Amino acid sequence: MRLRKKWWARPEMEASDYVITEPVEIKGNWKNEFGSGKAIYLELGCGRGRFISTRAEQNKDINYIGIDLKDEVLIYALRKVEEKQLPNVRLIPMNISGIQEVFDKDEIERIYINFCNPWPKVRHNKRRLTHTGFLEVYKGFLKPGSEIWFKTDDHGLFDDSVVYFEESGFRLRYITYDLNKSGFEENVVTEYEEKFTALGMQTMFLIAVLDK
């Protein structure tokens, strides 16, 4: 379903200290932006923000950055962050394809990718956020030992992603084809996940480690 344009969203975001509209200017200085040396975790495609706001509320000793292209959904993430008053969160409205210009070497220690577009047509596979092309970009700013946590309900994307991670030198530390029945206790359910789990759809999940 196409999102209706919310013209008021961008001015509201630009007025907030939680939103970074010129992230390129902070490259290499994200710990200074947060005012601490704490680890920084990144969510690619944070949507309406339930996941990142819950994580940040539960883990005050971690700083979180959420990226999403659509003002129409990111505005709701901002409101969740503001309501919970989470100083350890920043939100960036941008296209993830330009992410190499935003983060410097070793700045990020974990990436979350939740239910990204599966881009099922072969000619579009390179747009997948788990594709080797993107993984090589992430390696440019991930600290050694960092992890990527990946969730999807698309079997084709998941199986292909397992190959992508292995081809890019990541080690799979954890993998399940049914997250809800796996006993994995650290899961935070996204809005999308809640809706489709209720319809009986399975969520697949893996943790990939960049050892060096």
C-alpha cells in the first residue's frame, strides 16, 4: 500500500535533536554526537520505531542509530523516542545506499536488519540489504567481532542471505527457520512481525559475525 505523503513530518523531524538530517558531517564522530564512548548499534530500515525504541529503553548502555527513507514512517519512530525520552537514540532520514558516506572505520558494533524488501527478481537482487555488495560496505565501518542480526519471513531471501554472508567472510553464529519456536530470548517483535505471526507466518533469523 502506498504511503500518503505527510508534508508536516519533515519540519517536525528537523526540529528534533533526535534526528540527524546531515549525517555525513558526523562521519567519524558519532561517539561525540552521543557524548559517550558507548558501543553504537545500527538498525537499517527502522520503520515506525518499535524495535529501536524498545532496544534503547532496555539497554541504556548502548547507543542506537535508526535509518529509514520514508518520513511518513520515521516520524512515528521519532515520536516513540521522544515519548520514552531516549538520549541514546538518533534517527537518520536517508537512503541506505549512501551509508558508506555516514560511518567511518570501526564506528558500528552491531547491525539490525528486520524484514527488509526481499527484491525477489534476480535483476534486483543487488538491492537487498544482505547482498554481498552491501555486506562489503558494512565491513568498512563494522568493528572486528561485530554482528549482524537479520530477520525475514521470505524463505528465498533468507536462503540467499546465508550464502551472501558466507561469501563475504561472515561466520554464522546462530540460525533458525522459526524464531518464535526457537527459544531465542532476546527477540524484540516488530510491528510487521506481530501482524504476520498472528497469521501463522514463520520468521527466520540469523546472527552473522565479522571475526576480522
